[in-house]
Amino acid sequence: MTGVAPSSAAQAPMRTLTGWGRTMPSSAVVVPASDRTAVAAAVRRAGPRGVIARGLGRSYGDAAQNGGGVVLDMTALRQVHRLDVDAALVDVDAGVSLDVLLRLVVPHGLWVPVLPGTRQVTVGGAIAADIHGGNHHTQGSFCQHVESFDLLSGDGEVRTVTRTSDADLFWATAGGMGLTGVVLRAVIRLDRVETSYFLADVEQAQDFDELLERLARDDDQYTYSKTWFDSVTTGPHMGRGFLLRGSSAKLSDLPKKLRKDPLKFDAPHLGTIPDIFPNGMLNRLTVKALNELYFRKSKTATGVVQNITAFYHLLDIASDWNRVYGPAGFLQYQFVVPFGCEGAVRQAMSMIVDSGHLSALNVLKRFGEGNEGHLSFPRPGWTLAVDLPVRPGLGQLCDELDELVLAAGGRLYLAKDARTTGPRIEAMYPRIEQWRSVRDRVDPDRVFVSDMARRLDLVTG
């Protein structure tokens, strides 16, 4: 790695960046990835602080930041090269968002097999985080549906990587948070659907134990499954919530008015949240009221036809919803523990409720089998995610939760983390040394680095 910055980077102003949680800001030179030549030049002349790729900034912490270095804005690389409807394959640049991809393929009766809680994620980001969705127990994670990707490595070479051509590099990149190189382009295998809608069952549960029991009992009967739970109410209804589960709706499931255009991409959007909210807007009073409203409106019902916003991407109804937390921001704490560790899940929920820290966005799901990704997050077990506004004492709560997760043999999700330590991640990901050996093969000078990589000693360890 040289210490000379590229002329394009030298002329670019420094920009302050954060993750979606709006915490831990750092400043970097942001270079638009207008084409492969621009990407190669930025990597070749990154300078001593290195380079990292960034998509739409939906990692919650500091994974797509590089203080004092170069950040590649991959959203400028967004060409759709080919859609093969017969083969159900699409070939796109890494900067194409899942929202754009869905709008392209759905009219042809095709679907992106794995979607996270938002469509505002790039294909490159989806590979880097090996994202999962509410159908992990049936479909696995995103990279299990990637046929190949073009990767620009630290040695300057562009490789077309598949599971067979270089399995180690494929799975080191899947979930590797951009630290093996820059994904430039990918071929993704799609699913076939009859409609763009979902057929959903909604079930209320009166406490956390009932949520766990119902998920364990019949979750495998549904393609998609998730729950919301109340993390404020105490007493006998602690952890009350609802299950939202279902599958892709067939044409015969739709009411007559929707059958006229069954593949319409029906995703309402109400606008952008203004940046006017102060810290503390989400307090015990407002969160308790929101929880009460959300619980009461989600009454038990079966066979309900819902669009993608109502069933899957409720938060996409408004852009920049993270501004509601105020300028201090928030953390999303997400972990997975193995099946059989239900006690740890209950204890984590109780710790959050008893701590006085508040979360209105709480999700409990079951994961299926994991994949071969060295740093891929999902594994068989229970995953819980909560969004916690930043306030005094939050670090201590998260440290205590870390110890609980470690003792249960679990792990944290790197795409959500903003504050844990390197030793904890080392203990949670037993294949991390294997990942480092692959990374060193394709990036011997350690060109690719991020604030997260430094914080967790992923590159220097």
C-alpha cells in the first residue's frame, strides 16, 4: 500500500459519516465508485489509512466508515447488466439496491429470496453482511442465493468468485464486512412468485413465554416468521407481543380487486422524517403508548392478504426514520443463542425491561441452519434484536448482555454492532483465524480497513 492519495480523492472534501444508529461519527474522503477504473484507482492509492466500500449506510455501527482514510460510495455503481427471466437469474452492479432490484424483477413473477427489514440495502452490502430475513429458517441467508460475484482484491486483481472456483474466498467475503475486497458485481438466483403479496397469520401472545412456545411449536409451517414484543410492560404480561407469519400469496388467495394486477409492487411510502427530533423523544411515556397501540392493533387473524410494507418492511414507509431517536442516536443490539438456551433469551429480555432502557422496536425470530461463512452471523437458534436510544448507562447494560450471550455460546451481529470489543468477537466467532488467513491471501498489505475493523482488531489481530 502506498502513501499517495489518488488525485480524485485529494480533491474530494472530507465527509463526516455515521452508521444508521447515528453514533460514532468519523470523517473520511468519500470517492464515488463511478466505474471499475475509479474503484481500482482509489484502492491502489488509498494511503496508509486504507479504504472501505459503503452502500446506503444501513449498517448500524461503524462498519462502513474509515476515519482519516478513503470510503468508496458504491451507490454510483448501479447498472443492471442482465435479467434472465427463464433461468431466474439477475446480473447487477454492487450498488443496486434491493428496492430497485425488486421493482425490476417482480413484474416478471420473480422475487429476491432473502430480504432484511429494509429494502434500502445495496447488493454489495447484502453480501458483505450476509443479510438474513424473516425466512432464514426456510431460505437461509443472502449469500446462499448468490451464484457469483466479481471481487476487486487488495492485490489489484478482479476475481469472479463462486463456491466452486474459490470456496474459501467466497465464504470469507460472505459476512466479511467488506474486508476481503470490493464486490463490484453479482449474479443472484431469484425465486418465482404468483403475486407480490403475502398471506399472513397474526397471533397475539400474552407474555414472552407464550411467544417462545408458539414459535417453537409450529414455526416450520410458515415460510416467513417474526415476532414483536413489548419491552416496557412489567408483571404477568412482561414480553407480551404478537407473531406475524405467512408465505407468498398465490393468485387464488387474492381478493378480486387485486387479481387484476397481482404482480404490482405495492409498497406505500409516506415521505421523509424531518431532522427535528430532540434527544429523549422516545421516553417511557411515549414508548409505553406506542407499545400499547402496536399490541392492540395487531389482533389475531388468519389468512390476511398484506403488501410488502405491511408484512415485511413497515419502517420503509418513511425515509430516515432513525431521526426520531434524536442526534444522540441509538444502538441496535442483536444476538443469537443456540436452541436450548431459551433461558438466556428470557433473561436478556428481563434485563432490558428492568434496566430502564427503552426499546419500541423489538424482534424475536428463529434461525435455521447456518452456512459456511466464517463471519456469517446466523446459526441455529433464537435471535433477538432491540433498538435502544443512547443514554447514560447503556454501555453497562450492553456489556452485561455480551457476557450473557457469551456464556450461552452465542454471538453478536457485526452489521449491527457499534460498541463491543475484539476479545468478545474472537470468542463468539471460532473461525475468525481461518477468515484472517483468507483475507491475508487476497489483501496482504491490508488495504481494506474500517473503523469497525480497527475497533475489533479484525485486521491487525
